[in-house]
Amino acid sequence: MNRDPIVEEIRQTRQKIWEECNGDLDQFLDRLQAAEVRDRSRGVTTIALPTKTHVAKSTESVIRSIFGAIPSIGTFLNEAVFDLRARLKQERLENFVKTLADTLQVVECNKIDMAYIRSEEFVDFLEDVLIRAVKTRAEEKRKKLAAVVAGRLQHAKSTPFDDRFLDLLLSLSDVQVRILSEHFRAGIDERSNAKHRQPSHYDLPTEDYLFLVQDLISKALLYTDRVSRGDPSLFQYLEVTELGRAFIRFLEKNTTHAF
């Protein structure tokens, strides 16, 4: 069968654009729609392309159909993925806004930087916080996010690591933050028996303490320059990394209370 050279050229061009967009559907549609606008300005008639909203709705319809075809549980899957998920997000957002309002009640108005509230920087930061507030199930973590927003409104100091610090705020437990803070405040203290290095100082069994500090090490917040396989005494010589120090300073400057 002979191939139409024009059709073949169109397919090759479309494939090239798709590869340049790294398979990202949003970028692909943006590129095609931009080309459509340019063609219209030159008087070229083109076929209207689907909008992102239309594509999203079409995708949702396909997924609903697939789930609906699953015997017994299809209806419940659709409800969990689409209906329940939307309700949960709305409830979490409303709860976070209420928590933020309560947190701001104790903040003096004259300490809030009104110019910062109107800045693009704050809008981006608030959006990052809201996304995380909607995704987290724990009310205590939403309170921490609200405390960070309240602190930021008073200090207006952003860092290049805001995204990373917000994620750490949600992933670390209170006792991990305390372990990190105690090591930070102890400064350079090489004594292996210093109290901030002892599990008992945090009312923890040794096994639990080791697990928590290993997690802090994996997140590049603590480190040790002593290498010895399977030697638990390694964790008596931990120091705070520069990232860990920056995170503690982030908490001190951007929260209204200590965690």
C-alpha cells in the first residue's frame, strides 16, 4: 500500500514534537495550540484542537468506564477515586483554612508584612503549602503548615529549599525534629556520652532511636564520618549537616512555636 507523503510528513512532525515534549501531554497540547494560533494569524485554516479540560474529562470518562467494568467493586472504585477523593480534598482544605485562621488570631497585625502578602513570592509559597495541606491526612501536620505560613507572614524570608523543608516538616516526627534540634544546639561536642546522643534523653529504646537517626541520615540531615559496618556506636558520633542546620533555622524563623 502506497503511503501519502503529506500524511507521512504530518506524522513525522507530530512524533518529533511529542519527543521534544518528553511525552508530556500538557506540553504537547500547548505546542499544537500555539501552532494553531500562529496558523490562524497567517490565514491558514486548521482543525480545532481539544483543550486540556476536554482531555481531562475524556480521560476521567475512560477511567470510570474501565473501573465500572470490574465486577462487584467497580462502582466503589469510581466513588473512591473520583467522588470521595474530591470530598476529602475539600474537607482538608477547609480544615486547613480554619486552622490557619485560628493561628493568625494570635499574631499581631502590625507584625504582618502586607507588601509580602501581595507579592508573587508569597502566592507561590502559599500554593505549595495548600497542595501539601490537601494531601496530608494528619491534622497535626496541617497545624505545622499553618504555623509556617503565620511565621512567614511576619518574616518574609524565603529560601532556595522551601519545597524541601516543607516536605521534611511533614515527613519527620516531632521526636526526630527534637533529636536534630538537640544536636544542632549542642554544637561541636565530640563526647560520645553527651546527653543529646543518648536514646534515654528522648525516652526512646535504643532500637527506636537508631531507626530514627538512620532516617535522619538518609535525608542528609545528620552524618557521621566514622565508618564501621554494624557498629551501633557510630550513632554516638553524629553531627548535623549544613542542610540540617538550614532546616532548623527555617523552623525557628518560620514557625510561631517549637515542634
